[in-house]
Amino acid sequence: MDAAEYDLAFFRDGGFRRRTCAGCGQAFWTLGDFDRCQEAPCRDYGFVGRPLFARPYALRAMREAFLGFFEHRGHTRLRRYPTVARWRNDVFFTQASIYDFQPWVTSGAAPPPANPLTISQPSLRFIDLEEVGVSGRHFTLFEMMAHHAFNRPDHEVYFKQRTVELCHELLTEELGLDPKAVTYKEEVWEGGGNLGPSLSVGASGLELATLVFMEYVRDGERLVPMPLTVVDTGYGLERFVWASQGTKTAYEAVFGGAYDELRRTFPPRESAILIDHARALNFLLVDGVVPSNGKEGYFARLLLRRSLRILSKTPEAPDLPSVLDRVGRELSHDFPELGEHRDDLRRVVEAETERYAEAIERARVTIRRTEAKLRAEGSRVRGDDLVVWYDSLGVPPDVAVEELAEPPAIPPEFYKLVAARHESERPTTDYVDASEGFPAVPTSVAPTEVLYYLDPYTVAFEAHVVHVDGPFVVLDRTYFYPTGGGQVADRGHLGDLEVVDVGRRGPHVLHKLERPSPFHVGDRVHGRIDPTRRTQLMQHHTATHLLNGALREVLGPHVWQAGAHKAPEVARIDVTHFRPIAPEELRRIDRRVNAIVREDRPVKSYFESRTEAERRFGFTLYQGGAVPGKELRVVEVEGFDVEACGGTHCTHTSEVGAIQILDVERIQDGIVRLSYASGERALELREEHEAILKEAAKRLGVAPDHLPSGIERLLGEVEEARRLSRSRARTDLEGLAAELLADPKRATTVGRATVVAARVELERSALGELSKLLCRQEGRLVILASERDGKGTLFVGSTAPGVSALGVLEAARPAFSAKGGGNPSAATAVGEPGAPLEQALEAARSAARAMATSG
RNA sequence: GGGCACGUAGAUCAGCGGAAGAUCGCUGCUUUCGCAAAGCAGAGGUCGGGGGUUCAAAUCCCCCCGUGUCCA
């Protein structure tokens, strides 16, 4: 980055000097007399015991000082965004204040909610998890205070000059930092394809803030100026508080009384981890994360389990819900939403606590057993085993060691060994703004005017063809709904041709015809949509919203839609929930959702600016995931459920008809799926089910209400018949065995063995059975030959001392080209096609006699 | 989303290329006034599903499904 980028009038006119740090080699600006920048590791912490600011601030006071400062200087104060970034599909969590405005605001697609603005955004970073409690300054959740400005070519709010000016004024005049103590270090920031110069603000060893100026797009080596430039600042609230108090660790300064309370029971490190995790969990759980084994839920589980482990090691420790509650109440003064839904939060935590206890118990059993086995083999448990156990059973090494009689040393770099097991993994990304199997449309083609948004009831229309590609036709306007948002596409006709699929590519809707299009650009076509299918899809889609609302009401606010599918035949919704839905809960959901249908509430669909919709309804709008665009289409079931959704909907709930829940299943850890039908389809299904029931009853010859007992009876009979047939088969084989033994031509006693050799035509498995029956006594040598499908099988079984079944088989091999093998008590060989089975039987018999005699 | 572990009798699990096992529970008999207990006998298995390799697969390979766990 060119040095001129940092050469601000504010620095030059203000008497700042540009120097090069003797530590890191970076250039920096300062009023002071330093040869090094004032950030670790170029200098040590100097503020411990010597606070940086004029007076000590608690967390709330500092946040208020910051936001107030910028409010007084023309910034609008914004409430925090959720810690789970539902409006994005590229990250799980909000990791910085700028995440709130990416990608729609920073790309220029949507206007900022205010400009300039100031915010203190709770942000999550799991990268330093291991440092929490150890370093004295790391947190999993921290608040990033910020002031942001978004500059358009026609409207510049402010950029570098004013940003640094504001920052400097805040630090020195508002907070009373010595102007000479600050250094502004030149850096380059890059992320998400954008980059720009940035300044790292340091004092007394601490990096207090980063001032980023996003102004370029990277195009290979070239830097292209962005049309919209962005001031992205980040001030660490916790660091400011710490610097103002000069305590030994940041935790004491930030968490105050609650931390001191924990310190009475726990050592400093454990206290810090507990309180840090409790804070992060309060935000995560209130923002609707359900602990699970994947995605964002995993991080909640990680924090919960780390906390539970610490608590379990101390007998007089409080339980986890109390710890969370204590911290949650404190936070609710500043974030009122954290005071709500405490019961729901408690239930989630209790369920998770049980699960963890179960997991650990399971692991303990496995560990004890494995050690017993290893010791029986003369071996013992090694450090590697601890790594495998942690990875596959979830048991931490210190817990595993407790279970072992001869514990190995825990490998010194335990977590590195765990990481090494995950090296070959690759993260994957997705997100396509296009239906699969639909070709790209040239950008010169005008975007399709989508009419189904405005009026979902119109099913016939006139339009002009604007683009043709094989069977794919793009119209200037359409009422056809393309597959999207979990709703499958409409069907119907364009002219006389059937529309077999409808998809979307960016701003274009493509109609796929049954065969290559006879239409040409400019043609006027008549479109007709299959009205029955459309109505059913509308009913299912609206039913999905109603169920989502009822699920949240009955199960709790942790319920979020995790996926949905709306087809004419059946609809499904997947939601996050921490345990299977109980039958009683399901009844309540069923009643509630059908009550809403009967109440005939209006369902309004309209477009609204993203910013305004978020303000009015909150982020629960994003049930269907991240939605692109500056405007959201809001679907509002009056007084019940509001979601951003592009689907076709009924205008009143009664149109949905009775909703019949067909099935509930747990499809993943933390996710349950409901299948249901409504409208005509629900009636159809009911008729089908009744018919099936009647048919089944008729076949069984009982009345439908006696079906269960009838089936019970039938199963008993089947069981009895099976038992009988099995015992008959065995009787037959026993009869055959007795027959063979009684026949002097087949059974002869030689030496100490009775040799039974016979040709029997039986299945291979029956040969074994028969041999087993014949070998119930000691001193038997059984040779059975059988031919099936042109392949001869020779089976040898032996209980004769000193006569090996395998040996007999080998002796017969020269006469019988066959593959086979076995052990001394049983051996099998299957001959090549045409191999002489009779001669093999003879050869085996002679060999067996010879062996029995000599043995 | 990926790695790893696991899936065998009603339950808990062993077996990890050569004829499906143990313990508990269950049924019957012996014993007892009855129960418990003990002894004896017995029932109970598509070895998660589907492909493949092999003369032979619970066992080895591949693909699914399910459970758990770790990592993003």
C-alpha cells in the first residue's frame, strides 16, 4: 500500500511524526518520542497498576461513554445485532461490527440503517478459545465498539481524516489519555476480496482499536477503487475497560462482582473461563442456538461442556444454570432481551447437561473395558489412545486417566495431536443464486417482471418472449413460480406446450418446455398455470409458516426453521429443538395451528426495505436463511408469524384448510422434522389412510378397530409357523442323520472313528447343519458330497481325535480340482465345473479310513 | 460440511476370514405353604441395510442408513 494513503493532514498539521518501529519494522505516527510502536510485542504492558485513562470505567460506563461520544458527533446509535449471523450464509457468528452490514450494505445493494452510525456489537471468536483464562485478556465473546460511515460518490460522510480525528479526540479529550502515548501504526487490511489501508491504534502495549478504510477491490495484482468506501472501525470494549482500571487481568475489570463471587470457589483461570463462557452462552442461547454436534450448535455445546467439566471438579460448585442465570441477569440491564426466555434457556441447558453426563458415562465404560482387554493381552493404554478417545468419545484426557489402573502420561501437545487427526479435512462453501440445471441468461436480457409476488391467484396471463435457449424460455413477465425457498415450481402451459419445470438464474425466470421451444424472441404467448397444483402449494407454504409460529410458541423461542420443503403431495419443516417432540407437545402444536387456521387471520405479503423490516420484526424474519437483496418480501400472518419469504401464499389462514401433521422424526442432533399436509391434499390423504385401514381390516377379517389385536394374533401365528417349520427341517435332517448312521454302506467304524461318507443333495448351509448333527458324538468323521447348479461341494466335519477335517479334504484334492479350506474340525471345498465329485468322495473316504486307523 | 469410533439375542457386550457366543433378563421343570434364591433344561439372531472380494464374510473392501464424538 502506498505510503501516501496514510499521509493525513491530521497527522502532518497536528505535529505527528512518522517513524519506523524498531520492533516490528512497521511505520507509525505519533506525537510521542518512541522508536517502537506502542503495541505488544514491541513493548510490554505498561498500564497494569497505572491506568491509561483519567478515571476507571465499568463495562456499562465505558460503552455508554463511547456510544454517547459518537452520538454527540452526528452518529446514530444502533442496537446490537444477533451473535448468530442469520442474514449471512458464509459465517455462523457475528465476529465484528462490520459483519452486521455485510454483504448488502457494504456492497452498496442496501442502504445502511443509519449513516454514520455507532454500535457496540457482541462478537464471537473461537480461535483463541484455549487462551481464555490463560492470557488474562482473551474472551470468546467480546463487544466491538465501532463507528461506521458509508461513502457514495455523490455523498461522502467522512473518511480517513475525520475518522482518525474522532478516534484521537475520544482517546485524549473524552477519556483523558496522554496524546503523546498513542501510536497509529500503518497496516493493510484485506478481507472478502476488499482491501484498504488501516491504522492500528496502540498505547502502553495495548492495541486499543483498528481503523480500517475499505476502498479497493482486488483484481489479481490490480487494485480497483470501490464505488462505495467504508469506514470500518473496531474498539475493544473490554480492553478499554481494562486499560481504564489497570487491573492485573482483563477479567477482573470486565466482570467485576460476578467474577469476584466465582473466585471464592474457583481458581482464577477456572473463574475466568466460567464467566466468559457464561456470557457467550447467554447471547448464543438467547439468539436461538440449540447445542448440537454440528454447525453453530457445536460451539454452544463446546462452551457448555467446558463449563460443566470445570463445575464437576469442584464439589461445592453451583450448577450451570445458576451460573448462567447470574451472568444473564447482569447482562439484561444492558441487553433486556437477555432477561427474557430464561425458562427456555434453562431447559436447553438442563437437557444438554444430561446428555453430557450420558456421554461421559458411556465413555468411562468403554475405557475401562478397553484397558482390561489390553492388559489381558499383556499390553497397556498409551497416550495415543487418550487422543483417540477424546476425538471419538468426547472424553477429555484427564477424565480418561481417572478411569485407568495404569494411566499413561497425557501427551504434552495433546490438542496438537487431536488437530493432526483432522488435517485432511477441507471446509466447503456453497450458495448459488440459481436453480440447478438451468442455463445462464445473457445479462443483456431484461430482468423478468415477477407477478406471482403481487397476485398469487392469477393463473392465466399474456407475455412476450425475450430469450430462448433450447427448451428454455424467458418471458418479459411471468406468474410462474420457480423452484425456490423450499417451494417446488409451478407447472402449466405456454401456448400448447407443457411447462415441465421453472427455475431461476439471477434476475431471470426460465420456463422449461417439454421440447425445444417453437417460440421466438418477440412472440406473444399465453401462459396458463395448473391451478390445482398452485393452490395446493400455496396452502402448504402458508401452513409451513403457521406451523413454524406454533412450534415457537409451544416449544420455545430457541426453535428456528432449519429447512423446509413444500411439494403438492406433502410438506416438511425442519426446526431446531433440543429433544424429541413429546406427544403432548405435538397435540398442542396441532391444536394451536388449526385454531389459527379457523381464526381466519389475514396473511399479508409486501416488500419492505431490509433495514425497516429488521427494525420492525427483528431477526426472526430470517427463518428461511439469508435472503439476498435490499428489499425483503415480508409475509406476515397477522399477530402470529412474520418471515422474509418469496413464496406464494394464501391471503387468509382459513384458505389453508385443516392442517394434518403426518409424522415427526428427529433427523439430526438438535433438529426435528414435521411432515404434514393441508387443504385438498389433507382430505385426500385422510381418504387414502381410511381406505388402507379398511382394506387391511378386510384382509384380516376383522373390524378396523380390532386391527391391532388382529395383527397381534397374526404375528403369533406366524411365529408359531416359523418355529414349526424350523423344527420340521431339523427333524428331517435328524432323520437323515440317523438313516446314514444305520446304513453300513455309508457308516463304518475304522480304528477309533466312525466314518460317515455319503452323497446328499443339500444346500451348502444344510451340509453344515447335517454334519453338526452327525458330529454330536466324539469320534465321528463326516464326509458329505452335494451337487447344486453343476457345482460339487465336499464338506468334511470331524470330532475324531487325531483326524483333521482339513487333512481329509487335502487328501481328496488330487482327485478333485477344487478351491477350499477350513480347520481341523470343519472344511469345505467347491469343485471346478466338471470335477469328479464321486471320485472325490471315494478319495476322501479312503483317506479318512487310513487316518483313523493310523491315528 | 468433513474426520474418527460404534451398530451382533429383550438389555449390556465378546468374537474381527473357517460350523453365531457370554452375562443379565425371559419360559419350563426340580425345590418351597408362598416368595426370593439355587440347580437343570429351553426359547430367543435377515450379526443396521445394499453391493463387492473369497471355495468360505458378523469378520476384508465400497456405498448407504442410524448413533456418538471431535474439528470447521
